[in-house]
Amino acid sequence: MQVLGMPGSKVKVDLPNKGQGVHYNGDESVDFLVKTNMGSDFKALKRVASGGELSRISLAISVVSSDSEYTPTLIFDEVDVGISGAVAEVVGQKLKQLSEHYQIICITHLAQVASFGHQHLRVSKAQQDDGAQTTVEQLSADERINEVARILGGATITDKAHTAAEEMIEKSAQ
């Protein structure tokens, strides 16, 4: 988890016996405890982790267990929240590693993560008279470069942003 922008963090799985005897789920419960900073105590994951931290912890667990379990599709919703470019690149690498065993669906707002995708879908929403309409479109190779450039540079895609997007996608394919 250190490489995912969570220095000093640790996850501990606790299997306390609730003292209620054996029931249809066994005789233990499972508690995921997390320490998000050095010097802090382990606390229940559901109480201390932000959405981005939960996604990165899920990513770390998925990478570690990828050789021993099979779930056909893993979904990561904004796994990149609150991380920098360097950590985002590592997140992209880990997602690519997982994609060797699973279908990965990743919702991201960072070019460093998007550039690692095998396919790129753009989701957009437009207001209509009768409400909002959401559109999902699969991007061609050129459209993908333009989308990564847009994520990098904003509404106006400059030549530099376009070149940077091409380089990012090319680098991530290696």
C-alpha cells in the first residue's frame, strides 16, 4: 500500500470469536482494521478510510490475491482520488497487472491511470428537456489520445498536451 500513496498504512484482518457458538456463517466474524498513518492505532476500515483509500486498499488486496482467487470483473470507482501523478502511474501499473487475470473497469479522472487502459470508454452527461442523458462511447485510438490530452490539459487541447498523451499511452503499453 506504500506505493499506492498511503505511506505508513497497514491492514490487519481480525477473526474474533463472538462467543455465540457455531452458526451457519461459522463461529467467527471478519473485521478489517486499518492504520492509515504511522503512529496511529488500528481502527475499523469502514470508519476511517475515505472512498479513495477504500479503492486503493481494495486494489492492494486484489493484487495480492490475484493468483489465488477468481472474480471475472473488478470495478474501481475513482481509485485515484487524492493521489499525485507519480502514485497515479503506480495505480495504473497495478491495474494493468490485474488485467492479466481479470476484466477491470476503472472510473478515473487522471491521465496517468487512463493511459494504462486496454480500451477507453468516455462517459458524458447532457441535460435534455426531459432530464439528463448519459452516453457511453468506446473511443478509437485517436479519440483515446485526444481524451487523455483533454484530461491533461483541459477544454483546449494543445499540441504539447497531445504529444504528452501519445507518450503516456505509448509508455504504458510497454
